Amino acid sequence: MFFTLGIVRCQHFLKLPGWKVRGITHSPSSEKANAWKGRGVEIVQADLDNQQSLLRAFNGANVIFGVTDFWTIFQDPTSMIKKRPEQTITEYCFEVEVQQGKNLVKAAAAIEQLDLLVFSSMAMASRWSNGKFSRIYHTDSKAVVAEYAQSLPGLKNKFSQIQAPIYYNLFW
């Protein structure tokens, strides 16, 4: 549901001559991963919680389209166990998504031949509302990662972000 932007990009680049598309997943033998393999996508295993796995997965990449997903963390039953007692589930998800995003952009910054990292981001609701909306964690987390990415020397002139005004695939 949340990866529509990445899917659209993948479908586009599969049609272009000379482009090789690599899909990264924590479940390379899943039904979805196998379907992408059938379309010509090289599927590799990596985990946003493990920067070393991302480095291996990004090795040789010229362009990376990076996505994090607050709601997968939110829906994971173990998140309630992992969060600190004083922490709300949304605060926990914010922290995890920011760390996963930082792992992603740090790994991308270490890839010498990288030409471009495109990160799926959102505007920082707390900042743009002058603090009125200070608990819109699923947008602020992505904005924090985007700001962090722009501070990394390895991504200087190699970072771009796409900010959909709302989740791309939600049509009311």
C-alpha cells in the first residue's frame, strides 16, 4: 500500500534499455519478491535495521529510491513490547523509522559510484504548523531523515526527495 511510488519507479526503469533494477526486501522468497523476479528485478535481502545489509544491497548502485514505512512498525505486534514503558507507540515508531532512515541514507552515502539517492519524504508537520501539530510522527520522521541526509558529505549534490502531499495511493 505505501510503496506505490517505488513500484511506479520500478516499472518505469524496467522498460528503459541499459537499466538494471534491484529490489531490496527482508523476505526475498516471498510471493511479492518472486513476482518481481519474474519481471526481471534482481531481488536481494536487506534490513533497514541493519546498515551493513544495506551496504551490501546497495553495492554497485547508481541510483537508489529509498522508502521507510512508519505504519509497518506501528502494525508490528512486537513494537508494543519493544517500546519503553513511558513511550507512546507513535513515539516509538517515530524513533525506529528515523533510525531506519538514517541507516538507509548512511549506507547510500558510502556508495562511491552513487549518482542519486531519491528519498520518499514528507513535510515536517510540526515545523510548518508552528508547533500546532506536534504529534504527526509519520510525517516528521521522514522529514528528519531528509534533513539528516542533506547533512552527509557523501550525499552532497546526490540527494533528492519526493514529497507527495498525502500518501500517493490514497484517493478520497
